[in-house]
Amino acid sequence: MPSPIVLVHGAWGGAWIWRRVLAPLRAAGHEVHAATLTGDGDRAHLRHPGISLHDHVQDVLALIDAEELSDITLVGHSYGGMVITGVADALLQRGPGRLGHLVYVDAMVPVPGEGWGAGHPPEVVQARLAAAAAHDNALPPPDPDGFGLAGEDRDWLLRRQVPHPFGMYRVPLHFDGDAWARVPRSFVDCTAPAYPTIDAMRQRVRQQPGWTVHELPTGHCPMVSMPEALVAIVCEAAAR
């Protein structure tokens, strides 16, 4: 039976950002669920300054539990890489059979004790901290042209993006790195243009053992700009 797939968006997003990959993944035989994290997307009305990474991990775990999923292919985009790492740690503590594969889509790949801001250039860190401080501890969305999007795709994100909860930016994520390293893992490296806050992660996954790295000649949101290629990668991961 095909592995169920759980999709976790990045900052400023929501379940909506996966719209172009949902039908093809389901047509391939997978049960697919897209989570919306508290304070984002259609849950933006729940945003408050105290939202933490723990809350976002619990969002995804609650979906998994409600749907009674096992042998999951867990997919995280951008900041969502932090979330799926925390979710993976919780699932691994529950015992075998809950987690099949981790897919990091141009995403943060922390080591134990790192936070979301790890590896970001100092000027980015300072700019983000200042912007969030001025907006009730939420980070305003950027122009999607920085993700390599133009025209209708850029306009689509401009309409839908919302400020992202920011309390977790410098808070470390503690997890069992040895157990995590035994899970099959894939990284989707989006290279054209390469989003600069992911640069350190691109290097990391090429230095750590155990990774399957895929390069896509597109920008930071391949679920929007190159959905067919992303579907193929996720299906490959789910079939392992």
C-alpha cells in the first residue's frame, strides 16, 4: 500500500501552497494531507506573539493522530524543515513503523540544539528580528519575486501570504540526532534562484551521510513553479 504523505508548509504559507501537487500525488495512489500551522494560512486568525515551534510540531502530530497515519512520508518546505524534524523525533519516540521517509524541500535541516535562524547571514538575522519586533512578533511576508516567481504565480502568493509567527526564530530544537539519522532522508535543492537563507543547509546535506539530494532548476517554491518534478521526487521517496 502506498505510503501516506503529510505536507508541511514554510513561513508565510499554509496548506494552500501545495494545491498543485495534491491531485497528482493522490492520483499516484497516496493518501495526502496538508497541514496548516497555527497562525498561518486559514489559521492566521489564531496568530499571537507566544506561538512556538512546539505548537507547530503539535499541529502536525494532531493531524497524524486524527488520521491514524503510519509509515508516513513527511515533507517540509523551508521553515517546515524545523517542524518535520520535531515531528519525526516525537514519532520515533513512539516506536517503529510510524515514519517512513523525510523530505526537506529547500528547507532548514537542523542539528540538535539549533534554532530556525541557525546559518542565516547576520544581516538577515538582524533584519528579521527588527521586522518581527515591529509587527507583534510576526515576520511580514517578502515579495515572492525573491522565490523566483513572477506574473500570476507571484500575484497568487502576494494575495495569500500572511505574517509568520516568529517566537521560535532563535529557540533551539532538541531532538535525538542519532535516531533521526537512521531515517531515510531526501533534500530538494532549488537552485534557480537559490534562496540565500538555505545556503548553509545545501552544504550541510552534502556533508552529512545518508542523504539523497535532488537539484531542481527553479526557485524556493517548487510546489508552485515546478510541481510535476516535485511530485516525482516525493513519490520516489514514498516508494522506498
